Amino acid sequence: MNLRSLSGIGAVAFAAFFAGTLWANKDARPPLESRIFTANDARLSRGTWGSISIYTEDGQPTFGTSSVLTAELEFLAGKQLQPPHQHADEEFQYVIEGAGTWTLNGRDYPLNKGDLMYTKPWDWHGIRNSSDAPLRFFVFKWKSRGVAEPARPAR
């Protein structure tokens, strides 16, 4: 079948589909291959709140995810990167050292070395350093491959 044999509307629909497919695949990244990430591989960024070492950028697919972010963060005393927030991704945050405060669905909880927080999609969550020493933690955030993104709950 060629474009000349399609009706005007069919040709437009076919062209839009083809262009959309090309555009969608233009930036598609292949799944992450097995590898070792060294500390030197991480992209370091600093701010007035502390620093972040990003090992895998948000949006990097893996075998089982359509998007994954892995990073180590350090919050300076009394700082946080952002206020409690929500998103469609699942997330784990593991405390490497320090103390502070978790926020989960509107409630605050003490945070200590060795603690782990899991958040399902759209739950409100946050982490802040409410101590006078640095707080270091590791974050693993992902969207599962082949699983429909959960709908954002009504407010």
C-alpha cells in the first residue's frame, strides 16, 4: 500500500502515526546493560542544600523498568532539596549516615542511619536534615516496564 492509495484522512492519519513513531523512538534509550558503576562514574551536582551524585539519570530504562533514577544525596544541616512532593514513580530512600525527618502522607517520622522508606506512586513524601550534622542517603526511583502508570488520585 502506498500513500497515494489512501484516502485524504487516511493519509493524514498514517503520516501522523509514522511521524509520531519516529519521534517517540528518536530519543528512546536502550535498556541499561549489566555493569559496575564507580563513584567516578556518577555526575556530581552541588547546591546550597548539599550535593547529589547521580549514577543513573531519571528516564534510563532497564530490563524491568521504563525509567530508573539512582543517586546518593547529602543534605547539609537543616536543609532539604525540596518540600514533600508526589510523583507516579515508586521510590526507596535508604539512610547511609546522619539523622533527620521523613515526611510520609502528611506525617513526620524520625529518620536515622540504616532506615529505609518506600513510597508507592502518588504518596506524599519527603526527607529533610533536621540535625546539625550532614545527612547522606541513597535513592532508587523507578517506573515498572509494562505496568500502566497509576492514575493521580483526585484531590
